[in-house]
Amino acid sequence: MTSEEIISLLDSPSQKDKEFIQKAYDFALKVHEGQVRKSGEPYFIHVFETAKILASLKMGATTIVAGLLHDSVEDGVATEATIKKEFGDEVLFLVNGVTKLGKVKYRGAERHVESLRKFLVAAAQDVRVLIIKLADRLHNMRTLQYVRPDKQKRIALETLEIYAPLAYRLSIRMLSRELEDLSFEYVYPAEYEKIKSLLKSKREESIPEMDKFLKTLKKALAAEEIIHFKSDYRQKGIYSLYKKLKTHDNDINKIYDILAIRISVDNVADCYKVLGIIHSIARPIPGRIKDYIAFPKPNGYKSLHTNVLTGDGATIEVQIRTFEMHHDSEYGIASHILYKEKGSVKQKENSESKWFKQFLPKIINYSKTPDNSELAPGWINELAESQKNIKTEKDKDGFIEDLKADFFNDRIFVLTPKGDVVDLPVDSCALDFAFAIHSDIGIHTSGAKINNKMVSLDTKLNNSDIVEIIIKGSSKPSSKWLEIAKTNMAKRHISNYLEKNKTKNQIPRQK
């Protein structure tokens, strides 16, 4: 284990970056000297592996340094003053954002909620806190076999229900897939073995058909002078397949994307050209063509998906994207954040990164605690805001349920009239959409149009619907809206409004 292992994973690090990482490496090695993990290995291995995961995500030197130091304050071997003096305010903020969570050991629902609340507030201020915590959790999951069985299930369940969905919502599939599959094995061991065996069987059955189709496709691409491309197979994650089977009556024959051929090319024009070539050699299945390039998912995912029937009767999914889109689909927001110098942010400036600009602070002043909440992902801000309403035990239980229901459930993607994409939980209605845009728009909603037709506020939304909200200053929520709204976020805003105005409208009793 050397600092060079971490540095080698970065793209063209500066000499200053290398020295900064080396300094943190030496510091962490010293402060964790003599500490061991449950496995008997030196504790330093954990912070080293966390930093390696961050480096593999191509995060900047500051984030990697914070990863190396993320347990040093929590373990009492270094003070905040020392971290600030040696590494600066920016690193101290990131370390505190992660280590404060470590003080809560997830014993019981109350502490679980408290730690999650702190986490969300910190993540709303700077999304790098969230990415460091995800890297920390991934290495802990990789070594979970050394933990007591009762703790294994509790940690794995929390990872499956909270951390893996967080990684997915940030489109860091490199993390979310592994977090899901590692957790699944501990939470549902019997189901894990069953799906693992099913996946292996399906792969053995499908690979010969896919090899044959890919050989034909490569000839067709060459004939059309598309030479610079990369092809490989994409296998669905074990937990992802488990979830999909549950929605398809456990019939594996109804699932088309267990294995897919993935084609990566230079540019968008070639993506559509490849799609045309594929449809010229195999019959496309109606309704199974998805254009996530023209209509990207809100987390930035872009690709063309098509399912075709070969001459042998086999059904094959093909995914087509540019090399850059493939990189972004694996690394998500991490691929668009590059912090290289204290107090500044450098970001890839191209059409692929526009959606991610909302995540990045324009000016960072780390002489005081940064507050970039208005630039964090909207759903993180919503989570951070919702935690303020927790006052009772019932509220604490509801917070976790709201979290899973509103933010980590299956999503639909709908559009504003201007073409902005809004993601909502499945079964959301027009009223939910209004509150997702802004609480003030929701409060003053008087009507809605879906695909340019007037509809009632309880109309269920579908993928790719274009939704327009009509507002009036005189419009206001009624108790009936609580029955209409499906998302807990919308219900909370409606309830708060009704409660506040009920108090205002109460007539004082005459003595």
C-alpha cells in the first residue's frame, strides 16, 4: 500500500496534488498506527481503500485527502485544530461532514434517524460529503464478513435501503451496483443464491446467441464504415434482477435486459447510425426502443436502448452510447466534479454536463462553513428540509418511510413545457408535480394540463408526459388535496399550510 496506488488512478494530477495526497497518507498512517479492524488487519487499510475508491471515481485531491482523514477525528487520534492547521478549512469541513455520522453507531431507530438527518444536512451543503460516505460504506460492505452476524444484517439492510439508492440517485452506478449486491447477500441470503444461480443459467443460455448476433453486427458496422467502436456485454446486477422479477410475476422470460450488448462510439450521430444499422439486420420489438439521449434521465443518464428479434428467434437488448456517456453512466456526478485548487471549482464544460451544474458551487469560501444548499441536488435539499419537521417518535419513523417512498422508489420522468425533466415516484399525479417544481407553485395551483389537455389535479402521470401547472394567487389547498396527493413531500406542504391557516383563522373567544 503506497500513496502511488491512489495517485495512479487520477487523470494527470499536478505535483501539488501528489504532495497533498502524500502528506495526508503519511498523516493517516501515523495517527492510525497500532489500530486494528475486526479482521485483524491494520485500521489504516480502511481509510486507504476509501481513498482508492474516491480516486477511481476521479475525485479531486481535496476529496481524496478527506477520505484518508475521515476517521482520524472520530477516533480521537487527531483534533479538528490539527486537521485545519495541516490541511485547511475545506478538508476539515468534509471530514466533519463524514465523521460526525460515525459517532452514531446505528443502535436503534432514533439514533439511525439522527445520524441520517445530520448526513443529509451536510450533503445538502456539499455533495462531496455524500460521495466520501458512500466510498466509506462500500469498503465496509466489502469486509462485512468480519462483523457479528446480528450487525451484518442491520448494516446491510441500511445500505440496501438508504446508501445504495443514494448512489443510484447520483447516477454513480459503479457504487450502487456493488452496494446493492453485497447487501442483498446478507439481507436475503436464500433469494440471493436463487437469483445468482438463475443469472448464471441465463448467461450460459444467452451468450452463444449474443456472440452470433454481435458477429453479424460488427460486419454490418464495418460495411457502413463505423470502425472505431467498443463492444461488450452488460449483465444486470443480482439485486436489480430480483427487484425486476418481483414486478414481472417472477417470470424471467418477461425480462429482456438481463444481458445486453453495449456499443460505445465517438459521437451522438454515430449512436443513431448504429441504431439504424441494428434495425436493418434484426427486427425491433415495438415499444422497446428508448431514447435517453434526446430525453436523458434526470440523473444525467444518456443512451439508446433497443430490443430486437434475431433470425433465430432470440430477443436481444442493445445499448448504444458515446464513450463519454458510458463514463458518465458509471461515475455519474463524480465524473463532473473536479476540485483541484482550494477555493475554486473546475468542471467539464460541454453539453453533456449542463444538468450537473446545479450541483456545483460557483464560489466557495472555506474560511467559514460553506453553504451551497441552493446548488445541491433538489431532492437532497428536500430531504434536509424535511428533517426539520421531526419532533416526535412518530415523526422519526415517518421520516424513514417518507425517504424510501418519495426518494428511493421507482421513478417516472416527466417534462415541463420548457423541456426540463422532473423525476417523481411512480403513481404521482399532477398535484405532486406542482409541489415538486416549488412549494409556492403547489400552494397556488388552480389547474393542470398534461400533453396540452386540461386534466384534474389527481390525474396520474406517465413517463414523458409534458405537464403544465396553472396557478392563481387566490388558489389555496383544501383538505381534499391530502387525499389527492401521492408523495409525502406534497402532503407535508399541504398539511403545514392547512395547519398554519387554521390557527390564523381561529376566532378568539370572547370573555
